[in-house]
Amino acid sequence: MRTLAAACLLLLAALAQAQELEPRSYVNTPVGMNFLVVGLGYLDGDVLPDPATQLENAKVESLLPALAYAHAIALFGRSGKLDVVLPFACLDGSTLYRGQEFERDVCGWGDPSAKLSLNLFGAPALELEELPGYRQDLIVGVGVRIGAPLGEQDGDKLLNPGANRWWIKPEIGASKALGPLVLEVIGAAAIFGDNDDFYGHVKREQEPVYSLQGHVVWNFRGGAWAALDAAGYTGGRTTTDGVRGDDLQRNSRLGATLAWPLGRQHSLKLHASSGVSTHRGGDFDAIAVAWQYRWGGGL
């Protein structure tokens, strides 16, 4: 069973913009197939839509219901996907910021995002009936995700569901199959626009965050698969109201993902991850569950 890459992880990516873990981002999915994903993520720790905010003693819990849709496409004879994520976030907690204590309990829409990915090598565009004859070897692909500042954000509040800025994340990835074992690596750069209404109604700029993630995926018979995930991130230094911060990020995360088919059109995905080392921002634990329904493309 060819399925969308761990869709529940898109829910976490909608909030922690640069620190997602996405196994199976580059697989050969039958052209015309659609995926609807309903999921719920839970994050606990130092996590905000703007992960570079320098928090101290952060105790923030985030509940993330979300809806995602993806469509498998063909471009220049190669397989690809287009997905859209609509997140909702509930934040509850307290933290210190520049010596001042803040508390907030708020729910609202987060910033939506869309991603286009294309397999450049090793994954030709195929119809569903052609897929049984396909065997993956090496796949090389590229992708770009764009986030829009449409979520809830209040310049009088420090904790907000939205980040009030555009962002774009280009990436390149490779996936190598060794029988049922698949090895993956993805390099990316998250590039952020300015937040002109950061806390205190000041301008906030942020340098790009560079990431490298790797996955070891095992495909079971019947369509189930499991993955061990790891990633490292660096960059993201900010300038607030003209003052450059001492907040360079050098973080790493580990996680695991399990996908289990529930019949021909349904599947369930589970994910858990945690920060291993954190220099600035993004020190949180995360769990997510998602139900996926697929149709079209000859299914």
C-alpha cells in the first residue's frame, strides 16, 4: 500500500515550523490519488509558532487538532504531491520572557501551509494498475512548503496560535530502498518573513533555520510501516526592534512513527518525538495521531 508520508507529522509542522520530522516524504504515489487526514497533536515544553522566542522555565501545553488534504500529481512524467494543512491550536501555560512572567490559555487558528513535492529521479508517474510492477531503488526529490500569516496573533500577547509572518521551506531529499528497509535523508532551509507585530508591537526578524533529517523505515507486508527519525537544526538568530539576539539555535530531535492500514482506504498513524539537545527554542515533547482516508486515482 502506497500512502502519503506520515501525515500526522504535518500537524506538528504547522506549529513548530522548522522542526518537523517527515519520513516517507518521497515515495511513488499513484497519480490522481487523494488523501484526507484528520489528526490531533500534543506538544509539551518550549514550543511556540515562533520557536526562536527566548523563554525561560517554559511550561506550555499545546493541543493541535488539524485537517490536511493531499493530491498525487504528475509533472514532466515524474510523480509528486501537493498538500494543504489547516491547523488549530490551543495553548495553555506559563513562561518567563526577559524576566517577566506570562500566562495564557488561548485557542485559535494557526497558520496554514501548503507543500509541493516532486520526485526528480527514480519515481516515474504511474497509474495505480502500473504500481505492482514498480520496485523502488533510489529516489531523489525536491519540495517547498509555504506558510501564510493567517492564524490568530495578538501583539499584546506573547503566546499566540499564529506567528504573523510568511515562511518558505525548500528542501531536497533522497530515499534508498534495500528490500523492505528504506534509508532516507532530507536537507532543508526554513526562511522567514518579518513579524511586524511581535509582542509589544515591535518588528521581529529571523535568520534561516537549516535542518538535516534522516529516517530508517521498515516496510511490513500488508502496507504497515515503522520509522526511526532523527534531525538536527541550526540557525534562526533573531533581531527584535533593531537589537540582534544571542539566540542561535543548535537543536536535535529523535522520534518514531508507525503507520497501520485499516482496510483498503483507511489507515492510522502514530508519532512521538522528543528534543535530545537544545541550545535555543524548540525543547518539547510531541505525540500525534492521525486517521487517513484515501480515494481516487483508480482506487
